[in-house]
Amino acid sequence: MKSFEIGIGGISLSLALFVDVTNSKELLELMQAGTLEPEVAFLNASLVPVVFPVLAAAYKTLVAKSRESLTTRTLHSELVYNYSGSKHISESLKRCGISDSTTYILAARFGASSDEMTAIKGHIKGTEIGLDELETRADRAQIHKHYKISVPELGISSVSDAIICRISARDAL
Amino acid sequence: MPPPPPPLTVICSEMELEGIEGSLVLIKQGAEARVFESTFVGRRSVVKERFSKKYRHPLLDSKLTLKRLNAEARCLTKARKLGVSTPALYAVDPVLHALTFEYVEGPAVKDILLDFGLHGIVEERLDDIAAQIGDAIGKLHDGGLIHGDLTTSNMLVRIEDKAVDLYVLERALLSMHSSCGNVLEKVLLDTFGYFIRNMQSDFSSAVKMVFHNGPYPCCIQEILEAVVCNLEQASSSTTKRKKTHNDWMSSSPFSRTR
């Protein structure tokens, strides 16, 4: 688990990575019912090659919150939505979030205390691993497909930069 | 004589930016926008803030500026898709009319050329830069994009991080079966040396293409084959282009004598 300063209002983002998760269905149900405490974002970790794009999405989320202009219902669902390159809300939440069959999850929470993070880890039935494993476990084919990254683009940019450009420019397109 | 004006640094107060933290240091002011250096989630970044023109009607001004902001973001993503190297876009702020970019380390082409003027031309470097400029503009135009302000002060030469390419292959090496042993590693390292010295950009593109096509190849043999294949394709297409260009040049009645 690691915390990152996003730079708005002194709020940090805590991230924890899990493999071999067996209760995604349960987590999804709890989340949709709104009874999962504390509030947390579950990202499909196969789409995360490195932490930086998630931080960019977090920045965007905090800016929207500070302006009272969230597109989704909660701060954490907004984080998942902002990680997508698509404006379509439900599609983005489905693709960048978790499904019943997801086993590789990145959990994220804004301004989390260590107690809260422990509680979140308690909910997830899986093994926590270090964030440095993100790179090797990322599903590049899925990333290229979801973000529509072309071969010429890969020649001049890293996958991380390609994702960030889509995250930041999404609402301008 | 009046005292010289203070250096152009502006440290932004929280009040100005509606509570969004991060100091901004002004590095340039143009006719359309101010450019600041700042940090974005801990990374060095550049913030380009378009200012509002007071002589315009405020509603019109706001619409125009926003339209230009979005157009810039769109053009940048399109340029990247076409394979033109641009700074990565980290954030777009429609309220402050500001774009946050990656900070690109390196001199402007203008400064490099000025340096050539002072200390003599390095032919190889000049040819390389000219080729890259032509390549980038060609890609833009083929993709239907018009730059609108092509000047050497708008082109940066990024300091290449050679270590990055080695790292990509090192991870592949580490993940392969141990049975291949040290011999291949040594051969590969010698090959790296050769490539880095002579074909760095071709090699890195070839490497990136290998890893684009799905998960990591499972052994060094596959990696080498794929990289060599990509390099051959790349070099055959460039020699073809060079040939046709030279033919055209010699056959044209307006061919210049160099």
C-alpha cells in the first residue's frame, strides 16, 4: 500500500494492489448497494501499467469535486470514471472498474487513514502485492484496445503517457 | 537610467487559483497565453494558461478561449496518434483555460542552430534534426493537421533517455528462462552497444513494436527475431523513400545544385 499527494487541498490517494481475488462479485454487490464502508474505488488493475495515470485521474476527480461538478454519484466512482478514455459513464465504470470475474484489483481511496486501509484490505479476499508489480502484470493488449492506442503512437510515447493524454483530453474531444 | 525590470517570476497565491495548490513560475508570456513551470502530482510540468482578452465581450471571450483550448487538446491527441512526438497532456482545465503538459527537457532547435552558428555545424546532428522535422511535419500533413506556427523556437529536441530502452529489454531478459544462460546475455549486450551507437532511434522503435504486439515474447530468440524483422522493415522502407526522392530531384528541371 502506498499514498500519493495529489496536490489539491492536501488530499492524498492511497493505493493497494491485490491478486487472486475471489470475492469480486460480493465486493461489486456491496458497492452498488452503497453499503461498502469505507468508500473505496476498485480499478481493473490489468488496465494500470503504472501508477501515474491513476494519479492524473485522481487530480481530475479532486478538481471536479472542488467545483461541485462531479459527473457520477460519489468521489470514488468518479475516480473510476475518470480513468477511462470514454465519456460514456456506465461503459467506463464497467471497463475500468471490476466485474464478477475480476481477480486482479487496484483499490484506491482518497484521504485514507491507515485504519481505513486495513478495513478495506479486510473486505478483499485476495493477496496484496507491491505496486511495482503493476508493470509486469498489466494486460497490454487490453490497454491498447480500450484506449485505442495505435502503433505509431507507441513509437513516440510510453503507454502511461498515452493513457494520460486520453484521460486529460477526454472532455475536450 | 531606470533600474532593470525584475526577473519574470510569479509565485501564484492560492487565492488566484481558487485553492488549487502548486506554485507556478512564469517562464514565458506570449500574445495568447502565459506559460508557467509547475509540478503535477510530483512531476515537473508546464502550465499553459490562455488569458482572456479584455477588449472582447466576456461571453464571446469565454466561448472562444474554451473552443481554442479544446481544439489544442484535440490536435495534440491526433498528432500523437499519427506518430508525432508531443509533450504528454497531463490535465485540461476548462475553468482556468489552462493546459498542463509534461515538462520536456532539452534545447529548442533554434538554440541548437544558433549554437552551430557560434561553434560550427555538426553535420550528422543537423541532418538528423532536419530529417526528424521533415518526418514529423510529413506525418502531420498526411493526417490532415496544419501546425500553423512552424518555427524552430517551437521545436524541442528531447534528451533521449537511453537507459529506458535497455530497461525494457532487461526486464524481458530477467523474465526469460534461466537455461539460456550468460552467453546470450553477453551477445545481447554487445548488440545493444552497437545499436545504441548507430541506430538508437530505429532500435527503440523496433523494440517498442515488439512489445506492442501482445505479451512479452517468452525467449530471447523470439525477441531478437522480432526486433531484427522490424528493423529490416523500417530500413527497407526508408531506403525506398530516399531512392525515389533522389530520382525526383535529379529529373526535375528545377533541381537545385548543392
